Amino acid sequence: MQRQILQPIELQTGPGFLRAQQIKPFETAISIADYYGFKPINPIHDKKCNSWKDCVTQNERNLIQNVYLENKAPNSDYSMFYNIKVDKSEDKEFCLSVFNTKKSIAEALIIQTSMSILNDYGHEDIFVDINSLGDNRSFSTFLRDLYSYYKKNTDFICSSCKNRFEKNIFKIFGCKSEKCTLLKEDAPKPISYLNDDQIRHFKEILEYLESTNIPYKINNNLISQDNNEGLPNIVFQIKKIGQSESPEEENILAKGERYEHILKNIKTKKKMPSVYTSLNLLSTKKIPKNIHCLNKKCDKKVYFVHVGHEARLQSLFIIENLRRRNIPILQSIIEDGLIKQMSNAEDTHVTHTIIMGVKEVREKFVIVRNMETHAQESVSIEQLPIYLKQVVK
């Protein structure tokens, strides 16, 4: 029996949703999110997002979880969504979410999609500020040592920070005084308290960023200050180069977090690890033309398949290169197994698959297979866009 294939859904307009003219500035972002495999989710919330858990009420979370169960990727446990949030002052944010996966590719996929969107909105020279906070246990140990460190060095804290030290120790991290800046250099850092699994996860994220040539900085001072519902495991921001130390909110183009514990599957009651980011796309008055955008209704005839970690590391680079050449593809790079990916490719009725394994990565080529005749050909990564335009009609 053939599995049911998830069909793309459209953002709704009308009462309770966004007006058509409100969606128009986000058309480029929607097109890019769709290209990377994100699906729209409704309803549109009326709160500004400082973090994912602040954006939605418990009832809205239940709704999102129901949508997840109904629209998760075919033959998979994870799901990927985008939506537009509007607050009462009509400020708008474009949001991306990946639900129910612990894999580091989730952060990498969201960051790559966010960078592509911001680039197409005219934001150049941008980089990722990122930090790993571990879990509640490791962060509690870090916090205890941090308080102890600053209490021992109270005499070296500037007068302003002395007054707010007990209320919120993290305020010191944003202080520009020479005293506090010097003191921060030797202060405990969350990354020093990570366990082996957390270190491996964080390293994998950085490997993905390096493989796609995304500039990044490990910012030990990037710490979530809201622990009402628990701590995010990973935090990141996207900024313009030269603004890494700027605390002003307007300099932040995107903010993202990973949470392991906020969502639960309504049916199984198991935790649903989630990664979320919100992008401030309308901070510039210039709305982009769809220079790299594809018609969402176009027929996608190519499926990208990876085999192994090395191939997945290179996958985002290849996918972005094809997007910029306006070559529509499908993929499920969060998946691990070759059989499951090939099964998904068959179910989507594509005409060709791009297959990349360890050998292909090292020799810088891919295998392009005709799904009807099963004939296949080795093609260099550099020539892949040209080749696909010739053989895929």
C-alpha cells in the first residue's frame, strides 16, 4: 500500500489570519523556506517572539502538536514549519521550526535557511553568534560557579554592575566598562560544563556551518536569561559583521534556540525536541525581488539523497547552490538511512535522484540516477547545475 504523501498547504488569508498584502513582503522568505522543505502552519499568532516558548500559549502549543501529527514528513517522525507572526503594533517576524529531532542537522538546516533568506533580503556580511548552554543540570553547576567567581571579585566589578549583580548576574555580560570586560575573560563559561554528548552535538553544528562557509563566533556571553520554563540547550543569533558585541535589539537579524522539553507528543507523551528561529525581515525598507525564488507550484523532479555523515555535511552547500541556480529539488537530509530516502524519492515520483556518499564527497562528484531507466552517471559538483538543466525537463 502506497504511503500518503504530504501535500503543500498555503498560508491562509482572511478573518483571523493575515491579509494578502501582509504576506506579500514575505514572498521571498516563503519561497526559500518551501525550497528547503518547510511547510506553512496556521494560525498566525498576535504576539512578538522573544523566544519560541514566549510566542504561544499552551492551547496554541497543543494546536501546533496536532498539526505536527497530521503533517509530519512522510515515513518520518520530524516535521518542519514556517509561519509569520504579527504583534499588536503590526511588527512582523518570519519564523522557522523543526520539531521532534535531536539531530544537529536541525540547527544547521534552520541556520542555512535563515542565512539564505537574509542574504536575499539584502543583508550581506552577516555571521552567526552561537553558544551551547547544556542542560539544566550542567547550567546549574555553571551558574553556581559564576556567582562564586563574581562574589570573590566584587571589588573589581564596576559600580553599576555591583547594584544589579544580585538581581541578574547576566547583566554583567553586556557591560562595556574596562573592569567588567577584563573580569569576563576569566569567568566560568557554559561550554566548559557540557557533557560528551552535548560537546559532540555542538561540534557537529559548527562543522555544518564550516562546510557551508557560514561565518560564526562562539559567544560565551550569549545566554538566555529567562528560565521560567527551563533553559534552551542551544542559542544563536544572526548579526552583521562588526556588531558581535552590540547589545541593541535592532542589530539582531535573527534569534534561535533549541529546546528539548517544552513540547510533548499528545499521543505518546514523549518529549519533542524542537529548534526555532525568528527573523526580523522588515528591519529594512527594501523588499527583495525574487531573484533566486522558484514558483512554489513548480514540479520538483529531482530528489537529493545523502549516505553518511560526511555527505550530509556537504548537502546544505549543494542544495543552496542548486537553489541559486533555480533548480527545484526535494530532500530529507534529516533522515539517516538510504532505504528510507530512496523510498521517499519513489513516492514523490521524481524523475532523477542525486546520490552522494563518502566516496563522492572525497572525490567531489555525485551520482545522478534516472529513476525510470535506473541508468546513472557521475557528475562533478561544479557541473551539477548545468547537467541537471540539460537532462531534467
